[in-house]
Amino acid sequence: MLSLPRLVLGAPHSGAGKTTVALALLLALRERGLKVQPFKVGPDYVDPTHLEAASGRKVYNLDGFFLDPSGLLSLFQHGAKGADLALVEGVMGLFDGKDPLGKEGSTAQVARLLRAPVVLVVDASAMAGSIAPLVQGFRTFDPAVQVVGVFANRVGSARHAELLREALSQVGLPLLGWLPQDPSLEVPERHLGLVLAGEVRPPLEALARALQVDLEGILRLAAAAPPLPEALPFLPDRRPPRVRVAYAWDKAFRFYYPEALELLEALGAELVPFSPLEDPALPEAQALLLGGGYPELYARELAENRAIREAIRRFPGPIVAECGGYMYLSQGLWVEGNVFPMVGLVPGEARMAQHPVLGYREVEALRDNPWARRGEVVKGHEFHYARMEPSPMAAWRRLDTGEREGYTDGRVLGSFVHLYLPAWPRGVARFLQKVSGEGGHKRGES
């Protein structure tokens, strides 16, 4: 059995301040000398960068749509090794997920599987006594989800905090802490959510000064989480490196799940980063990964690096490009009325739109591609504002709508769908096995 203190931070809705509160708590707990392992619920690449900056530890995603209960427990125990406490930041509202009641893909599902107490983060900027019935509703909605306390965000004053505390006492829940209403404490946002931690310095020092918290109460509730059964190892036994895989890593491309990269390494990949923005040539490699990111913010710089675009266009091995990487492989990227030439391996041009496409996906391979064989079904998600014209060589068919998406010629795969590779280990193993016998690219080759 695993006895690890743990808490889940949920909220009534998106935008309540879960990330801000999580950062503040990580700082306070680290100040106490504790090793705290953060996790993030849901398919999120951005919030984990801030949690990592505050904790100094790699952040893993816990998602009940991607992983079955045993897999999720395995990943939790894998990430929590050596930690004194686990802090899980939720996604959206507590019961928001793939289905209307949040049974799958929600923070509530993860809390149930982890048997973890939930602290509800409430935006209290426009309420006082009403916090009590609001929280009581979340507390009683699902008896298997244990809401044990409240953290108030955007509080107007110390007197306001006392009013909230008094109201919560009527329903038997403690106010465990609060942060003042101060725009300087918020992490800036853009169209895909918060900006990345590397792009702006999180207001960590200001959060540490502003935080009002009952740390003893937090630690007591976290320690009350019951033991979890020992899970199977999340990763297979590590194999010696047999395939060099170059992956795009810079300001424009950096959306990868750490557990996916670890799986690739465990199955025999040597991962080598490169920058489509700055590098004049590709590193020696047998396959390329182009993850998601923000190519639309760096379209001019990407277009100006003709050498790397030509090197990618001539690369002979498998290329997998997701979302931002897919846009980069297109013929061109339209931004604010201007079109910038991209790599040109995928037909069509990418255009930015006003409204996002987002949601979980189950997709069937329409033809063999680097990850899957024709007819195989894999899981992933989409979150983007870009559009591409449908290709006659579409890679995937959505199971729910029948819509065709992406592009593949068998060697190159481009798609807006971010696949969750740990849910598809046999596909990853098959990919590396195939690549290891295909040769590849040596530095300096064109």
C-alpha cells in the first residue's frame, strides 16, 4: 500500500484561479521543506510549465479518458516517487468532463480514483454568504468526491475573508486560505490559455507574500487520504537506445507530455532536441517529432529559417507533426492577412480562426501511418484556433462524427489531434522497431 498525503484542487468553473492557488500552495509547502509533486488533470501542456517552475519537479498529466484506473494509479505513483505530498490541480469545473456528469475526463473522476480530498477554489470576488450554499452543493453532489475545505481567490479584504469564513462555518467547512483581489497575481493569458512559464516570470514572490493560508489544516487534510494499493510500474524496463529521434523544442514548439517522452526513452529512443527557429540544420536522427505550440506567434522567424525548412523537407525518415507542428509542415501559414511559407510537406495552408476547436478525440486510422495501422483506434485531444483544408489523404476519421482529419502518406503524419502515447504503447514500440531498420539522416546531409 502507498501512504502519500495528497490533495486535489477543484473549482466550480474555469477561471476561478486554480493555477494561481496551486502556485501559492507549492511555494508555501516548499518553504516548509516539503517535496511536493504537482500533477495536472486533463490534456494540458501550459499550466504544468508554471507548476514545474514553482515546485522544481516534472509535472505529469492525470486523465481518466486517456488512461484506465490502473494506468492512472500507475502514473500517479510513478510521478510521486520521492515526494512528501502530492498536489493535483484540476481542470475546468470539478464535474466538467467528457460527459455531462463528469464521470470521465473530469477532476472529480481523478479525485475518486486517487481517493483524494478535494479543496474547492472559489472566485469570491462577488460573493460573501452565498459561498456556503454554492460549496455545499458541490460537497453533496457525489458522496465519493470528498470536498473537505475551501480556498477563496480574489478576496477584497481581510474583513471579506472573515465573512466568507463565517458563512462556511454554517455548512461545516473550513476556509483554508485566501488570496487578495490583485491583477498582478494573475498569470497572463493568450488564446490557448496561460502563457508558458518560460515566456513570463510567474508572480511567485508576490504570491508568496500575499498568501494567507492554514498550512497545518492543509497538511492535516492531505494526510487523511487513505492508502492506495500498489500499482504496476508505469514504464516498461528501459531498453538500450536504438533509435535517435529528433524533436522540435523551442519557443514555437514545446507541447509534449513528459510521460510520453519517458515512454519513448524507455522503449529505446534517444531523444535529441532541435530548434526550427534557430538551428541551421537537423541533428543526426532517424525520425522527427514536431509537437504543438505557437507557430503563429513566430511565423516570420520560422519562414526566415529556410535552411531548416529545407532540411525537414528532404528528411528521409518518418515525421510526426501534431497541431502546431502540422501547421509548420503545411504549404504556408496565414497570420493577420499575411502568408508565410512553411515546410511544404503537407498540402494546403493553415489559417487562424476566431473560435477554437477543442475536445477529446477517438480516431480511427484511415491508412497506415507512423503510429497506427489502418483501422486501429487511438485516443487524443484537440485544442487549436487554426484551420486546414481537408486532405484527400486524410489520416484519421473521428468515431463520433465521421469527420476526416489530418494528412498522411504513410511516412509523414500531420494532424491537429494530440495523441496520448502512453495509452498506445504498442504503437510506440512498433514505430521504434520499424524506424530502427530504416536508416535515417546524418548531420550535414541535405
